[in-house]
Amino acid sequence: MPAKFRLGIDIGGNDIKFGATNFEADKILLPDLVKRPSLSAEGPQRTIRQTLDGIKDILISLRGQWPDVASIAVTVPCPCTSDGVIIEATNLGTPETKKLWQTPFGELLAAEVSKVAKVSIPVFACNDANAAGQDDDYARYGQSTSERTNFFITTGTGLGGCILVNGAVFFGRGQSGELGHVKPAVPAQYAPRFAADPNPPCGCGGRQCVEARASLKGLMRRLEWALGRAGISFIEQDLKGRGEKLNGNVLAQLSPRFQENPQQAAYLVRNFADRERDPFCRWLLEDWAIMIGALFASLAPVLHPDLLIIGGGLTELSQEAKDWFIGIVRRVYQEVNAQTTFDSNKGNCEIVWSMSQDQGWRGAILMALRAEGRKTPPK
Ligand SMILES: [Zn+2]
């Protein structure tokens, strides 16, 4: 009997999600993803056992058996070679288990799968940002391999990226598209707002990476300054110049939350910026928009792209907040770029939101198909 399903699995630091498509990968089979708290901190072997358990549950929902599985694709929040070896466990594991994650994860999982399934099933592992970019490409263009070059970023805990050439992820020597570690200069007119924090450290060990400012991690560090006396006074002055005022209630909620749990405080900033349109919180999110605008302006001359796409957690903002945010990105982009060739117009360096619905797992399936040298199936 021919295999019927393809499985996609998103392994994150917080949770692990399982999805399935039909063999052609053009139909999502389960309306709800299977989602579990991630055990990745305990190392890859524990995650492999958890993955096998999740697959068994998916097979029950699909009323299928192991031999029905045509392929398995997994995403990991780490740089991976094009054949699925994790080079560095940047966002997985603890200081004790990080080293264990530097492993050919796809091969290890394939070996365990074949023991349990009694059949050999190909397993493909890839970086989650690449998979998210691939899924966005599919949502836009389906199977088309028409000539195009797009940059894709995903902003959330960190800032991941992906370069897509004619619909395929561009790997270079392996690590192309690590756009969070591009170091765009802060545009001169915005330098004062970053003066207190001119050389932010990045998780990669570098300094001034765009991820160090345009990410939840960056926002957490930023809050330490912003909620201190100097930060509040600077932001208050800046807002005054635009006829806006601080809301004492918001600060009164943010400060204790930050002391307890900086990550939750950062989420709170995002929520206040979105739902309350709070000036202080929007000022902080502007950091991201300014740096993404500067990043895009730096990238445009590299490949002269059709699209510069923003994906990840920010796509969950309300439409009003998304319009506000992308408006700043576009403005900063135009402020930095003087060359008319790179003017952001329709289809020419156009800055847009991602069309993917957080379906990196499906992107991984599509990447695996491309890696097999097959054409992405029709949409
Ligand atoms: Zn970096």
C-alpha cells in the first residue's frame, strides 16, 4: 500500500507541535495540531521519545499505521546544515544539555523511528526560520518556481531569517539567512534613543546584531533601562515632543512584573502596545520597527528582492497595530535608502506581513520535498 501521510513537527524550547498533510502535501489533515510542552531541556534523546509518542497519537487520529507515513520533517530553533545536522544548540537545552543537541538529529530520529515502525521512513531536520519562510512562500506562490528573490524574517523570542530564491531556501555554505545576526547601523536620527545601550550583546556572542534589539530577548534587556529613572525620563521627553504622555497605571503594572518575570513583562508591553495603544509600550516596540527598517534597507542592495517579509509572533498583533508597526518599518526603510532602484513599491523591495499561519511544520515538509529533488506539489 502506498504511503499516505507526511508528518511535520515543530520542536521549540517551549512546546512541540505535530501536524500532518496528505502525500502531495497540499492538504492539511488535522484541523488542530497536537501540542505538548517541550522536553527539549532534557536533551535530544528525551525529545526523540516524546516525538515518537506524539507521532503515535497522530496516527491514531488519522487512523493510520507507521507504514502510511511517507516522510517526517522536523524543525529546530537552531542553525542546521542543509542535511539536518544541528551545528549549535542556540535555543535548545540547558547549559548541561546544549552540547548533546549538537547532533545529526534527523538521523538519530530516523534510527529510532525505524526500530519502532519496523520500516524505514526518511526524516528531514531543518532550521525553524527556514521552514517558516518556506511555508510563507507556499502560501503565496503554491508550487510555482517563478523567478523571485524574497527575504523573510520571523520575530519573536529571537529574530530568525530566511532567503528564498525562486521558492527554494538558499543555504549558501549552510548558514545563509541568519538575518538576526546582521548588524545594521542605527539610523542617525534614531541614535539618541539607543544612546544608553549602544552595543547590545547578542546571544551569538556578537554585538549590535539586529536580534539584540528587535526581539523579545532584546525587549527584556531594554526594559531594565526603560523602567529605570533615566529611561522613563528619556521616553517621557521624547513622547512629549509628539504630544503624547506616559500612563502612570501602565508603568505601575510593568515595574513589579518586570522584577518578578522579565519575559512576562515583555509580553505585557506587547499587549499594552497593541490593545491599549499605550504610548510608552509603543515607543518600546518602535525599537523593533526601526531596526527592522534599517535591516531591510541594508539587505535590499544585497539581492534586490521582490519582497521583504515580516513573520513570527508580531503577526498576531491586531490589524491596527500591524498597520502602525509596518508603517514605521516602511518609513525607516525609505529614510535610510536613498537609491530609487530600491524604493519600496509593489513587488520591488515591498515590505509585507507573512501569509503563513505559524505553520513551520508544513514548511519543513515542503523543504524535505525539495531536498528530495521533487517539485513542490500543486496547491
Ligand atoms: Zn548575533
